Amino acid sequence: MSPDGPVPADPGKDAGRKEPSGVDLARVALRAAKEQARARGDAARQRKQARRGGGLRSGARADGRDPLALGAAINRLITERGWETPAAVGGVMGRWPEIVGEDLAKHCVPQRYDEDERVLTVQCDSTAWATQLRLLAPTLVARLNQDLGHGAVRLIKVQGPGGPARRYGPLRAPGSTGPGDTYG
């Protein structure tokens, strides 16, 4: 070591090299600025692609951002939400005459489906048709489960007619339940 400081290993090697100045300094600064701008641009592009859905670009091939047909979009929504069974039962209610036959469909109409209990409630317009449907219920449950999938309908709850509205007035027999005696 010399009293002036460290001695370079090869004094001839550093003697030919001089510090950049003027135009050379400007070029070095420009190159550094371009690299920093490129790095910022790459980071911004990656953030934008992450927001858009993983960097997918539009092109000739199908990707996840392409529009769906209405039927496909509805099917995807039904599957994502777990609405397969209620949607299938809704379809059965629309095709009720095909499933039970025209005669029975004229007199018996499905009212609601309880998904938790797997019970289909059907309203009939007379007690005779309600009785007929009660006799056919096991066959209909089997047919519905064949159409919807095993176990979709466990029971058909049959309701008879509601009967006319009860009227209250002065001409009533004491203790009479009125026209409700003959219905239901």
C-alpha cells in the first residue's frame, strides 16, 4: 500500500480508460432511462393483464372472454349455482301434459316443488281426480325420477279442490261448516 492510497493491480490497464463525459454521459443516462421506462411499462402491462383475466389476448381462437350463446350462459349459471334439480322440475311443470297425459293434466296442475323435502305438490279440481292421482302417484314418482334423475321427487302431495268461499250471513244453520262439508 502506498501513502496515497491503494495501488491498482495493473496501472497501465486503467490509464487508457477515462470517465465518460459530454455525449457519452448523455447516452448512458438515456439508456438507463429507457430501461427504467421499459421496466415500468412491463409492470403496468402485467397488472392490466391480471385485471383483464390472466393476459389472454383477443385473436382468432376461442378463449374465456368470448361471448356465450344464451342457452350456454344459462346452463353455466344453473350449474354454478347448483340449481340443476329445481330447473329440471320447472321443466317438468312445463311438460306436465306430456308426462301425465292430457286427461289428467286438464284436471291436475303442479303447484310447487320443495327441494329440501323433494315433494311435488299437485292441485286437483275435484276430489275424484285427486283420488285418481293418489292412486297413480307411485307410478308418477317413478316416471319423474326416471326423467329427472334418481331421488329428485320422493313424494307427490295431492291437494283436492279448495271449494267455494264461505259466506257468513243470517241464513246459516248453527254448527254447520257450510259447503266445505262436501269438498276435500
